[in-house]
Amino acid sequence: MCQFICRIATGLAFILFALPAFPHDLRPIFVDITEEKESTVTLRWKVPGSVERNSLPEIILNGNCTEEETTEILRYSEDYQSRQTYQCPSGISGQEVKMIFPVPNPSLTTIIRVSERHGGIHSGMLGPGEYTWPIPEQLNRTAVIKNYTVLGIEHILRGWDHLLFIVCLVLIARSFRRILITITGFTIAHSITLAASALDLVALPIAPVEAVIALSIVFVAMEIAKDQKKTNLTYRYPAIVATSFGFLHGFGFASVLRQVGLPQTELPIALLFFNLGVEIGQIIFVAFLLGLSTTVVFVGEKSNLPVPTLKLLQTQKVIAYGIGALASFWMIERTIGFWV
């Protein structure tokens, strides 16, 4: 068991050191198309602020639609935003959304939401190498399953705050049985609040939620740093801690769904498969972490690295301090964002 935990810690150390190499902002581009009345269509888009202004894409509606008005591109605290108005005499079904990038797409996914005048909602997704998306004439259940599953997987794998919280839970649980119970509790809890928030049964402002999510990571990192396994309630009952904070993390997962929207005619399926995608993403991350950890230890042993170096990388406290420092930065940054 010690070897299992040490391998996780070692692999996590390498991941933490590599974090600065990842873009700070990996949120997707959002395109919202709304059929207002008769033939009038409004296209709004939002691009993460990490993209340079001269690299912003041009987003247009092709087909039988003609552009009437374009507002200027505005920069808010975290995003660029703009709005365009089109006249589509034959409606938006069958039209085409087109992305034109002045430079290669910086690895950003594009999420498209189309709201028809009669209440129907279509959702689409474009990868970094895809630039056109035809608006379907009718909702395709297979497309809903695929798009929302992929959306859930991408959301969890791009959310380092959620992933680091999961790693802390694994380090605290320490055995396969306790890890299984702990992660299950976390999954059940965030699934409940994810559904409640996405269905508008419960609503919380996302900015404070994200700040408190960062605070939850600081808390579990501190518990690991204390290393009081016999007296610490977190070590004795990790499933309770995971479940409690899981309710909070569910609101974070739901934030992307609230922006993209759920197709009303396939609402249960979209919600189910988005949540399934989140769970698949968690499994992929844990499998990747264990595989990387095993590889790092194997290479270290074959390379005859100095023992003190290996011991340093295998120290959970070092990992806890690294995670805690990063989460503290996120918490301060997100709290400051309340007033920016």
C-alpha cells in the first residue's frame, strides 16, 4: 500500500511541475444562436480572454441568412463577447455555423447552442480542427448522446481544480476499498447537485462557488500535510468529506451546462450522458495518473536516481504543499474576480 501511495505522489509531483506548461485558460468558445421572431436570428459568441485579440475568430451564419448588424467586440473580465443579427427567411434549420480563424485554432473546443423560436434546442461541438457545423433540421438522439458525453469528459479533464481534489481524496483514502467508497460518495453527491442546478431547481452564483471549490482543495491539502491519520476525522471518514464537498463541486460541473443549455425534448438523456462523461473523465485521469506514476518509478529505479531525490518526490507533504499553494492562488484569484 505504501508503494501504491508513493507512486501516486511521485506521478502527481511531475504533473504539478508541468502545470505551468498548460494554458491558463482552457475554457471553450461559446456560440449562442437564438431565433427571435419570424426570420430574425441573433448570434452571440464568447471567447476566453486568454486568446489574443488579433487571434479572435470570425463567427458567421452561412446559408440563406444575411447579416444585418454586428456589435463591436467587447472585452469583459474573462472573455471577449460580441453579437450579430441575421435575417433568415427560411429559418435557421439547415443553415451552417462557420468559424474563420486568422491563425491556427489554439486548441480550443467550440460549443454551439441553437434555440429555435418554438422552443427546440440543438447543441453542437467543434474540435480544434473543425470549422463548420450544420444546424440540424431535427434533433438527433445519437448526436445528443455523443456531444454531451464528450462535453462531460472534456469538462472534467480540463478542470484541474476538480482533478486535484480527486487526487487528494485518493491520497487520504489510501486503500483500494476506501478509495472506491470515497470516490463513489463524491460521484453521487456531485451528480445530485449537477442535476438540480442544470434543471434550475437550485441556483447559486458561479463565481463564489468556484472560489469555495478552490478552498475545498486547500482544506484537503492541509489535512494531508498534517498527516494525523489516527486522530484526523478526514482520514478516518474520507467518504463523508468527499460527499460533503461533492455537493459543492456539482455546481461547478453544472456551470458549463447552464451556458450550453439542455435540449428540452431530450433533456434526461443529455443530462445523463453529460454526467456519464464526467465519470468517464475521472476514470481516465486516475488511470493516467497510476500509469504515469508506475512509469516514473520504473524509470527512476532503472536510471539509479539518487535515493534522496526519490524520497523527496514520494513525500506526500511536499505534494500537499504544492496542491495547497496552487489552490490558494486560485481561491485568491477567484475572490478578487468578484469585484473586477
